[in-house]
Amino acid sequence: MDGKNDLLTRLQSLMAAFDEEAWVALANRGLLRRARKDLETGTAPRLLDAPPDLIRVAVDPYVVEMDARGPAAARCTCPAPGCCQHILAACLHLAATGNPEGIEEVKENKPAIEDSPPPKPSKSPKAVEPKKTDGLQALQTLLEQTVTLGFSHPDSSWVQRMRGLSLQCRVEGWPRAALEANAWATELERLLERKATSDVGRLFAASAGLYALAESLMCQGNDAPPELVGSFRTVYDSQGALGLLGLGAYPWETDSGHLGVTALFWCPEREQVFSWSDSRPRAQRGRFTPVNAYAQAVPWGGGHGLKSLLGQRFELVGATANLDRRLGSSQNCRISKPPAPPIRADLPPALTQWAELRNRPRANGLRRGSPLDGVVRLRPEQWGEPVFDEFTQSLLLPLRDTDGDTLHLVLPHTPWTKAGVEQIERATFLRGVDSLIGFPASDESGFFPVGWLRCGKRIEFRSLYFPDNHSPQPGTRTPPPAWRSTLIHLETPENTTDLSDPLDVMMAQIGEALERAVLEGTAPVLDPVILQTLEKAGAQRFAKALHQPHTPRHLLVLRYLLDSRN
């Protein structure tokens, strides 16, 4: 078969595997509906002559061109930007027609006797066809190209190419790779738009993780574990009856426009944290806000609202949860008895030494742990004075442990966290009585608070972000000014806790050198002292790897190895 027919066959096979969700992801449901209507009522699309590396389809009065990158990179001569109804119509036509040459051969070889008995089916077991890995290979190639050119000169075409590969991975049956490729494209978009939330280091780490995932999936093929293959739909497994304690709730908003509220629950019997969330995308928000959801949501049967479960112990019968311990809201889930105040034995253990945070469970390599593994309860030995840093638009509160180490509470100021910022600024925290429930920030820069717990003569849970229901008693601090006009320079205490162990400091320096290299598309420059220290510490193979020629693949693998340290 010549090159052109080979390309046509591959594209037809690719699009024939599209399900409804894949077609909608390519454009939107409205355009898909219009394209199908055009095929039913208009002139059928037809193939035109084209070079071997290109497919041209006439969708009167326009022409659609497509190369090996597939429908995500297709072009149309109509004035509409992006994926139009003509591209969709051409793709739907290709998916439906299959290989014309193959069809003709079947017709020519059809037996002359129509009523001849059909052949008996074979009893031998059908061999499992290996899953395609074309998308994974192309994904690795694109990542190597981005590292070669450098992230300081990003190309906007990388976004569309990666989204196209995400769709191809979805069709080939690699859901996790498809989702992570789409997330990579979103991160690059932030960098191209120069948003404050963009981060080259995070993009490099995502590149290395995605590269390693593609490598692992290609090596294991059909034998890849479900955790690496992934799933497009979250599976909620039965948990039976769970005894839960409401720890707190917090609002959030993503860069993509999703707005929501998440509540955390502690299960004393399992010594695990579970969560429940409610959210809306930007286009479907309506009157939804985290405040309204917190006040009005009824997660499970039994008639108890979310806000009434804060600081209460209850039993959830028929509970379901996914692998990340996110609780479902199926019709069979209900609260069996009225919630009751907890006793001290129901509370999660309190950390009084911040060094213990280093030993918390972490994901290792490509295996992802639950994000809820990082939720802890901190009981400081000494509470510092809150300071609002206008440069980062965050509230900082120093927390000192029994060893004298300092960890900063870091609370970014947003319309949804404003109440929490002001409440912490006004509060008077009591030594040995008050504690905070939260989790380390994703970049290990500080501690994000979710709830405030006071264990005096009685146990009191206080909402930080929704104070109308559980407002704390006013402290002695004066209210913060409504408008802050000066930048504040903060001096970091000498004894500040690093959530990483000492070896992570040296690894971070190596990571910074690699990051500078991919930023400019150059070879990394490493401190010889670091390499000598690694060799003396017994990491000769890793030190040797740092000495090797730094190809794009080598840089991605090195970054993955750095991020995989547990």
C-alpha cells in the first residue's frame, strides 16, 4: 500500500474508534449536531487528490486538509477558526467509509453461491490485539522537541499538538495519558499568556512525569497496571458504614473556571481522611457559590445539611468512595442517626513537631497517592503575629513547634478566602488549646488551613471561610485595614522548617540546574561539589548519569528521577 493510502487507512481507523465523548471533545456538541445534519441533507464529502502526506476532503463549498496529526490539527478553507462543522463532517465521513479498497476486494471475492453454508466458528480463543501506542510515541517526540527549543521560547502550536495527542491517546485506550497531556497543554497556555499562576518548574515536572508515563505504558502494553492506564470515569466502590467526623470545609476556584467547596471528614476507625465536594464549571454556575453550597448542600440522605456536619460525629451507611477517598452521593448513602458532638478519642492526632511532616505518605514515581494523605492537624507551641504580604497577596502566620522550628501558614487572598484571612488576623489563638487542620501547599511553601479546632473544656470546631454558622469569639486584635498600601518585607526566621529532608535541598539544586537548561534549551551546569557529595554518599550511578551527554530524553529522565524520590 502506498504512503497516501496508508495515511488514509490510519486516519480512518483512528476516527472509527471515536466515541460520542471523543467527538464532543474535538469541538462541541452543537457543531457535531450540525455536521451530522449536513451529512444527512447535503452532498456527501469526497476525497481529492493530494500529496502522500496529506488527505484532502471536499465538503462543498470548502476543502478540509488533514495530515498524520489527525483531526485536532485539521484545517478548513472556511473563515471559521479552529475545528469547524466542515472538519467534523469530513472526519465523520472518513470514520464511516472505512477503506474503499478493502471493501471492493471483499465484494469481488464474494462467493457465487448465495446459499452456501457459513463456515463454522473457530473454537480457539481469540488473541488479544495489542493496544496502539502511536499517540504515546508522538507524545514523547513532542516533549523532546519542547525541551530542545527551551521553555523560554514556547510555541503556541505545542498546545494544539498536545491536545490532538491527548485525543489520540484517548482513542487508543490510554485515559491517564490523555488527561495528563491535556493538563500539560493547559499549563503551557498559562505560560504563553504570562499568567501569574504559570510556573516553568511545574511544566518541566509535568513534562518529565508524562514522558515517563508514556515510556512505561509503551513497555508494558496490554499488561500495564490499571493505575497507569487510568479511567475516564471515576469508579466509586462500596465502603459499607463509615463513622465520620466533620473537620472543616474550604472554597476553591481553578484556572479553568471551576468553582466549588470541599469538606473534609475524619474516620477514627480507619485513621483516614475522606472528602466530599460540590462544584460547577464557569458556564453553569448560575447562582452557585461556595457559600451557598456550604449553607444549602445536603450530601446524603437523612436531611442533614453540610454545615450542620462540621464538628459533629455521625455514621454514613451505604457509603461509597473512589480511590482518592472522595465520597459519593448515591441514593443509598444516608446518615443513620442524628449527628452528635465528638469526644477527644474521635479527634485526629495532633502534630507538635513539624519535622514529622517529612514522613507523611507521598506518591512515589508514577504511582499516585491520595491527596488527602497530606491532611494533618497541627498544634503549635507558639503562635506568631499574622502579617499580610501584599507582594504575594497572602496572609502569613508563623507557627512554632516544640523544637523551635517555624512553619508558615500561607493563605492566599481571594474573594472566597477573604473571610478566612480577616478571621485569622482578628483571632487570638491559645497555646496548647487551639490547633489547625489543613495540608501542605503543593509547592511545599507553607501550610494551607482548612479548619480551626479548640480543645478546652469542650471541643469546638470553627469554620474559617464560612463564619456565619460557627463564628469564633472576637479576639483582642484590632480589625485589619480595608486597604493596604505598602509592600511588606518579611525576614525568614533562621530556624524555619523545610518540609523536605536535607538530601532534598541538594536535589533541589540539581533540579534548578536542569530547569535553567530546559528554560533556555542549553546543557545544564552543575556544581562539581554536588557531584562529589553524591559520589561520597553512595549515589555513584546517579552522579555518573549527571555526567552523561544531556539529550532531551536524558534531561526528562533525570527530572523524573529527582521527582520520584520518596
